[in-house]
Amino acid sequence: MRFDPRPLVATAVMLLGLASSALHAAPLPAKVFSDPPAVSNVQISRDGKHIVALTSPAGQSPTISVWATNALDKPLAVIAANKVRILGVSFLKNDRLLVQTIQTFTDGDRKGHLTRQYVSDLQGKSWTTLLPDTRAKSEFEAYWAKFDDAQVIDLLPADPRHVVVEDGRIDTRGDILKVDIYSGVTERLMRSSERFGGFQLDLKGEIRARRELNYDKGAVYFAQWIRDPASGEWAEHFRWYAKDREPVEILGFTNDPNIIYVASGKGRDKAGVYVYDIKARQIVEPLLEHKLFDVGGVVTSSAAADYGRVLGFSYAGPTRSIYWTDETFSALNKSLRAALGVKTIAMNWVDPANGAATRLPVVDGADATITDWSEDLKHFIVEKSGPGNPGEYYLLDASGSLTLLGKVRPDLDLASLGSTRLVQYPARDGLMIPAFLTTPPAETFGPGPYPTLIEPHGGPWARDNLDWDFAGWVQYFASRGYAVLQPQFRGSEGWGQKLWRAGDGEWGQKMQDDKDDGAKWLIDRKIAAPDRIAMFGYSYGGYSALAAAIRPNGLYQCAISGAGAGDLASLKRATFDNRFLREFQNSTIRGLDALDHAKEAQIPLFIYHGDRDTNVDVKQSRKFVDALKAAGKPHRYLEIKGMGHGFVTMEPAMIETQLVEIEKYLNTECGPGGIGASR
């Protein structure tokens, strides 16, 4: 069918019993930022008959709620878990769910978190693993059996019973299996191989691609192999070397067995999507390129009638965006944005790659995105969210009726939050640095200057987006009168090769200059109060905070480091021990070793870390704190029990603790008398 793109009609609110309206006097309590989302992971089955979501009414532990699409007033089932915490849910088939869970584990001195997936019916009466557990023959096998979860690599949308998974069990790890999710019967499609991985299936469900990790005169490379559909023979088609950092990857197959889509940034500052001819062994034409941002994905139809047809492309704009090429989805997207009041403004923009100036359209506030749809295109799930709106979910039907399903944080007073915009500023060497600037509500806190947090992201090969900060950090402090700058310093991914590679070997040096230059830019514009600036970051951002405390620039009153990797030498060793990372990343990790210079700290430090962190060992923070103690430097240390590194390991109380303790430190121990807005 073709969807009618006439103006949409918003119906009476149907909240699935979740959303409410509540106003809070400022400041907003930390709990409204740290509690589990009231609704998230909203999806619709391919047949359009059911909707599933994670639900957490009144801040309770997440449960799975399932509704009939034609009866949204009461869920058919609410599925809870006792020994694990539910992280996510999605449809495997129309009547089967894939449930992602997490739990802590302790094995002697080793402790961390285990994630595992389960298959459930829509009532939650039957929970099974994707593959049967194997019986361990030794303590070693018993330990590794904890991590033996299978991974779905293809949902086989046209197959009503099967999915394809990669086996994670110790004896058969790496095997590719076709699994009947109802009977549990498996069929091996491919045996594991130390040489090959990254298997991909074509639209007929046949394994057509695999990736090889190998060496060429000692140089590590990934080679892409493709299976000829006629002869069944495998052949290498292209490779990329770790030292070059120019990946080429297959994004998808087409109905023409000779044509595939690939993503590549080779020889370009921005990655694009291209048509690759298997017989000719070459890229024949660009499918989509963007002059300012990386294009990285293809959105395709999962309907049986036109399975694999291109609907649009995802690209890394100011936020994660989809460019719809399908007429139905393009018209629907336009109508949705109008109905939900989405506004767009044009801003001046300079490409960091070449200094070219242009005008860039940017969403002003929240955007609306089609996130899921039924096979017959009669029902669509729509999410409206942005940096000042944690999210609202809607159901759109073919008549044009738009029904509010629920709000992610219904108790959050959006009027108390700050306003976020994309900005740019020149670094001291002239390189243009993108950033996201959030300022507090002017009607409450005036026009500024404000106390300010410089908040670099983790990674460092990562980036922020013009979207809701799921950790709650940005808006929590904006609601308390702080301006928050999230600099996309050199070394950040997603803004082009030049900005990314400019961070090579510049840890604590030019990468740090970019953050300091952002603080100075805010001072010059009377946004930041010069005597009330602090740096706060987590993971690599935590390293940046440690570096800020050591560098004698006088910009910051204090620094706050969460799970910061201050011991640069240990990072060098870890990436050297991994043969791929040795060439891909190791040489870029050079610069200021914060631990070696801890005794030179110029400002007070608040350091915190989770004791179950398996990414950045908690010993890193402990060693840094010991060095501060030995040097008599002012500091505070907090170790959060049970917390790992990633956000998914953090329970609500852990998130609340971070927000409350950071605020307390800023108000009382950050510089003389604190820097809080109430000072």
C-alpha cells in the first residue's frame, strides 16, 4: 500500500498507563534523571498485531510490556525477571521476543558483568537461551561458559521460524548456525575458523561474505571475501590495512546477486555508500555521499514483497539521521515533523577538513524519527526526542491518526532544562572544533555568565550527538544553572578523517588545547564565568579531567574524573599486546601520562570509579589517588560498589550517586567556596 501523506491528526493521548504530567520546583531531583526510563525500546511486530516495550513505572526495575495494537489501554502481558536486569527487548518473530539481560558475577578475584540473551514468547511463560548450555568439563570451561552467549547475525525476516546465530559456546565457538527458535533444532551453516569471521548473509539467507584477519609481510589487514552465487567459490575482493585506518565494509546485498552495497572512506575525508560490482571487482558508482558528514548505513525493507529494497540511508550529522529516499517514507517523515512541531534552523558551518564555509540545516529542539513499522505499512512507531526532551513514543496508523504511547521521563519538567545548540570555535592552530553548548534556562538563571562545565566525551574515538544525554549529566547540571560545553576535540570520530587523525599522538596536548580553547571561547562570549569553570569527564573524558588538573593553565577551579585512564603506559601496553590494535591504535596513544605527573596537580580533584570496571581497571584511579596523597594534593575519592564501566552496568542508584556527589563537590570543594549557581 502507499501511505497517505496528508496532514496527520493527533488523537487523544493514550499513554499505556505510563505518562503523566508533573511540575517540580527547581532544582529537579537527581532521581528523575537516574530512574529507569518509563518506556523505551518500543517496537512493533512485522505483522503489526503487537507492540513491545521496556516499561518502568514509578522508577521500578525494567519489565517487558506487550500490547495488542488494537487494544492499547491494557497490556496483554507484563514480563519481569528476578535474577537478572532486563536491558532491552525486540521482536525475533511475530510471536517471539529477544530479551537482553545483565547481571554481576564474581569468580575469585575476577568480577564484572555478564550479558545474556533469551528467547521468550509474548506472555513470558517460556524463557530459553538461543542455544542450549554446554556442560563444563573443567574450572576453566566453567568460567568461560559464563560468556558463551550466542549472537544473532541475521533475523531472516522472510523465514517464519529461523534465525542465524554465531555460536559462543566453548567447544563450537564461531560456528554459524541456523536455529529454529520454536523447537531449538540447529543446522550448522559454517564451521568456525581462526582465520575468518564477520559472516554475512544475502537476501536468500545464504552465507555470501566473510572477513579475514591476516598478515602481509607483518602488516595486519582485513580482507573481504565474497562467495560467487553460481559456482559457490570464495574469492578475496578487497582489503584494508590496520595501519591505514580506512575500513571498507559490506552494508548489504541486493536482489541482484552480483551487486552489493559497501561503505568506504578510502581516499576521502567523509565515508560514503557505494555500489560494488562483484564480477567487475570494483565500485561502479556512489549510492550516497554527504559533503559534510559520514554516511554509514542503508535502511532497507523487511517486507516479503520487496525484501532488501532501499528506503534510505543513515548518516552522522549533528545527530544520528536518516535520509529517506523512498517516496512513502520521505513524505511521511515530512508530515510527521510538521505534526509534531519540529523546527529547523540554518547555521554557518565550516568544514574542519578544508575550511569551506556553508550553511547547515540543524534541528532546533526535538526531532521526530520513524523507528519501526509493520510489514504492510499500516502502523509506524515514531520517536520524538532531542537534547532537551528524553523522548516521546507515538503510534501512527494508515488513517493519519497519531497516538501518544508514552513519555520516556514523564515526571521531568522540560521547562527546567537547558537549551542545546551545535556550535564551532577555532582552536589556537586554526582547526575548527565542533561542540554542543547547553545553557541553562535564562528565565531562571539570567543571561550569564554561568558556572560552566567542560565535558569531553569518552573514547576518544567517539563523538557526542545533538540528542538527549542518556547519562543525565548535561541536563542535570543545566537545570542547576550551569553551562555545559561538549567539545568534539581532535581525535573525535564522525566529523571526518582530518579531525579524527589530528588527535594522533596528542593525548593531553593538542587534544587538551581544544578543550581549553573551548573554555576561553565561552569566556570571550560572556557565557562562562571565568572564575567558575570545571572540567568533568568519564573514561577518556576522565583522563582529560586528570590532564586538566596537571596542566598549568589556570582555567579550571577543579576537575572531576570518572573512570579515568590516567596510566597512559598501561594503555600502550594493552594495545600493543593486541596484534590488531598494535597497528590500528597503539601509535596514536602518545602524550601526557597523567599518572607520572599526578604530583604536579594544580587544582583539587574529585575521582570516582566503579569496582567492577573491566574496561579501565579501578587500580588506575587508586594509583592516581595514592600519588595525590603522597604529594599532599587536595582530592576526594569515591569507589562505587557494583558499578562497571559502561552505562548499561550502572543501576539507577549508581547514576543518582554520581549526579549528587558531583554536584556536592562542585558546590563545596571546587575552588574557593565552590562554583555552583547558588554561590
